[in-house]
Amino acid sequence: MAVIIETYHVFKHAIVITGFVFVMMLVIEYINVQSKGLWQKNLSGKSWKTYLLAGVLGALPGCLGAFTAVAMFSHRLISFGAIVTTMIATSGDEAFVMFAMMPQKALLLTGLIFVIGILAGWLTDKFYDPSGLLSRLEENELPLHLEEKCDCFPREKFFDFILRPSMPRLAMAVIILSLILGVLTGMLSGGEALWMKTTLVITFLVSLFIVISVPDHFLKEHLWNHIVKVHIPRIFLWTFGTLLVIHFMMDFIDIQSWIASNMLWVLLIALLVGIIPESGPHLVFVTLFVQGHIPFSILMASSIVQDGHGMLPLLAESKRGFVAVKGVNILVGLLVGLSGLLIGF
């Protein structure tokens, strides 16, 4: 019975995190489509402006900014250093989870790897010649993940969307309303502070407005097919699985003592896990940090190397490019992690 109760509490925690990730991804997807033209016009060349914008693309939670940067790189519109900047600055879908679990630390982490990414990108362009790599890139073959700008609030159809909703619209609205009810009743947020509950409700309401107001094409292609069907199941399973495994590991294995006496090995494992071009594995280190078992420097090193699945398009386009970017990121992550361990950060 105790195992069932503990599993239920972990399940609720995973639901809250996944719910927050879900609504934040709706908002980010909405902003991405609306502002896509601005990114295309301004992200080019090797100026500081380029590295700054590449860092912003990486700092955006989720894979959209990283996909955009890869598309621009494959079309020779940004430098190799700029793609390094983006991949160091990005934490993929895990960024949503980190902001849900530890908002202040997540903000600090994002700011630090944003700055590190810009510096690393500039230094990479200064000392590394990627001409051989660039000559192997095939142009115009990546799925750009960039859509035409849409009219995301057709006023004349607004009430029709509410009165005669499609199945995806109704399903997402029910999910968001259930999350709001869960927060208001305390079922999903009983132990959270008032400001956190207020933030959750406001975010849920914004996402609810997006769901009930966007046109059917945007709703189906961007929100339903992309977020609900692809991202959310994986995020929930990774979140729930990671929380559950670590919870019971702490009960049966003295992992805290092993970690405390083998911190260098933990750092190396974090760097190797970061090579995996997939959202999810990084959550192990996020959870360990939240529970106080690893220092901030290891979490930061892991975040520098891993990029969710933002690098998958580059892996499909250029295996050599994928290895080159990951190599730079591992070097930067190792330097940051070792420095942090030496100074006790």
C-alpha cells in the first residue's frame, strides 16, 4: 500500500510538471509562428548581433529555436560558431521542466549558458575553420520547421470555434480546464506557494485562449500533431519514469553517498549522456540537482552538452557537423564542470 501511495504522489508531481510544459509549449509555438519572419531577417553573418540572436534561439524553451538555427546553418546563413552558440544555450524540452521544478535556478542557468554560448561561438569561429564541413552540407533538404505567418486570431470565427469545436480543440480545452481546476482545488498544487499557483493559473488561461482562438490548421498541425501527439507523451513518460526511479533508488540504494564520493565520474557521465540527441535523459540530472545530490556546476555542464532533440535535423543532414558541434560542447561543458567542482560551485 505504501508503494502505491508513493507512486501516486510521484504521478501527481509528473502531471503538474507535464501540464506546465504542455501549456508553455503552446505559448512558445504560438510566438514562434507569429515571429518567424523576424528571425529570418536578422539572423545572418558573423557579427555579435548574430551570436546574440543565436543565443536567444537557444535560450527559448523547447526545440523550435534550435530547429530554426539548424535550418539557417544548413542554408549557410549563420556560421558554425553561431550554431555552437545555439546548442550550448539550449536545454530543449527539459527547459520547460526546469522552469516548472526550479524557476529561479532555471533562470540563472539559462542566463549563464546563454553568455557561455555566445563566448564559445565567437571563439569557435575565431579559431576553427569549418570549410571542409560546410562543403559537405546539402542545401535546401532540411525540413525547416518554419511556417507561413498565420492569422492566429480570426475574429469572425471565434464564437464558431467555441460553439462547434473540433475534437482536438475540445480535447485540449478539457485538458487545460482540468489543470486549472486541479490547481484551484489544491489537488495538483496543494503544497505550492500562492505566487506559484497564481502563475500556473494565469499561464493556463493564456494557453486556453490560444487553444480556443487559433484557426483549425494551426491548432491541428502545430498544437495537436506537434505538441500533444509527439512531445507530451514522451515528456510525461520521461518525467514520471525519472522521478519514480530516483525516488525508489533513494529508498533502497545509498546513491547519495556514491555521488558525493565520485563527483568527477558523475560529471563525465553527465557529459556522455548529453551526447544523446533526445529530450529526456537530462532529466536525471535535473532531478538529482533539485533533490540536492549534485552541485549546480554538473547541472550546468550537462545543460551545455545536451540540446534535447534540437540536433536531430543536423544529424540527419551532416553526421560530421553533428560530431563537430558536440565535440565543442563537450569541451566547453568539461571546462565549466571542472572549474565549478574546483571552486565548489
